[in-house]
Amino acid sequence: MAIATRRITANGFEFAVDEAGVGDRLALCLHGFPESRFSWRFQLPMLAAMGYRAWAPDLRGYGQTEPKPQDVASYRIDRLMEDVAALIDASGATSVTLIGHDWGAGLAWTFAANHVRPLERLVIMNVPHPAIMSAHLRRSWAQLKKSWYMFFFQLPGLPERAMTAADARAIRNAFHGMALDKTNFTPEVLDRYAADAQRPGAMRGMINWYRAAMREQGKLAGPWPVIETPTLIVWGEEDAALGIELLDGTDEHVRDLTISRLPGVSHWVQQEAPTAVNAIVQSWLEAPRGAPAGSG
């Protein structure tokens, strides 16, 4: 099914949104760092074929969404949740399934926990619940070593220059270097991400997500309300940035939880293994509520 790009005005922004499908059941897909709406290219047609209107926006600070605020405060989590709510409202949807990967998953976790808008289903890919991430950053030397870049990103100016130097070589390496199966990370795909990161103001906006999060670390510890929305986690087990142990304890934060683990797949799970991910997501979304598709 064809993917078209739309401009959606919401919360003072002009969001670039890739769309597939029609109807009043919205599947809203939130990308991570250093990605863009393009990261959902394999999932949008599948969701549309299931009867969803599937949207994948360039999030605040990214890609073709404008403007790109340059101040850190604009990337506080409550501001980002306002964007998600505004996109949902702009869609006019009567039901919403929220899907997120990486930073988009962190935003999706927080949005669901705060009950900002009613959600039918929640799908999370390769990011732990914020409370678990916070605990590991406080206690786990292994996770701290893996998260070194989060601290590097707190420096002023230098990270932006480092990430965009040599035609954004670091952006390209983030995908090609971490992926185990590099088939879907062709030179053309890497060019797309490198070009998006080099748009005026983009790199600072992208990194400001990390700066704002670090300043709000105290909020991550909680307490967090239990998420009542049925939730699926899809996790590539060979994630170089986030250890598989970060899944432990998730059931304390989610009432109805299904976990599907994919061995031999990296952090870029929905791009690296789209056939497997799509099969898992489709099976789970088609399962009646109250009857999870199971864990794998």
C-alpha cells in the first residue's frame, strides 16, 4: 500500500507525516534517535492493510517538521507529550494505537502512563519503561558504560559538530555499525538519515531531547501509575545500547503485558527485521483484548 507525505498543523508545528491507509482507527508511530518518520517505512503498509490509518511523523526537532526550537526547555517531556496529543486530536481518530521505538518508545511509555489520551493498544520497541531505565542508570555500571553517549550529549555544541562532521559520518555509523543484518541500511537509506540530520537546526533539536531528559532525571524514578493499556514489547536481543536485563520488572508497571524477543537482531529492530516484527505486531493487534498473543 502506498505511503504519502502530508503536512499536519498541530501544537504550533507543521509536522511532516507519512501516511498509509484510511479510516478513524489511528496507528501513530513515533521514531527514535537519530531516525525520522522514514524508519517506519516497513510498518505503515502492514498497518494500513489491517484497517488502520497509519501515521509516522517527523517528531519535534527532526526531519521536515518545522520549526525546530533550539532551546533545551522546548524538548521537556511534557512538551513532547503535547505534540502527540495534538497529532491525535488533528487526526480525528476514534481509537488510537501508539507505537514507538527508541526515544519514540520512551515518549510512548510516558504518554500512556499519564493517560494523556485514551489508547487502545501500546507497542514498544527496544526501550525499557522509564522507571527501569532510571534505576539502571543509578545502579548499573554496565548500563552506564553503554549509555556514555547520553552524557557526551550534555556538552554544548561539540556533539552537534561531531555528529554532522564528514557528511554526518557518525549518523551513518550509528545504523550501519550497530545493525547485525545490514541489508536494509543501504547507502541510499544512510544518505536519507544523514541529510535529515543536517537540515538547519535539526542536530541541535535532536540532541536537545537528551539534554532535556537529563535535566528531568528526578521525574523518571516515579512513582509511576500502572499502565492499563494492553502493551506489547518487541525487543531485538543484540541491542548494543540497552541490555536485555532492562526488561526485568516491566510487569510491575503494566497490567497486560506481552514481550516478544528477537535473537540476533540489533536495536534497529523494526528496520532490521521488518518481516518478523510485522508478524509479531499484526498477530498481537488481531488478538482479542484480554487474550494476549503470548511472550516469545
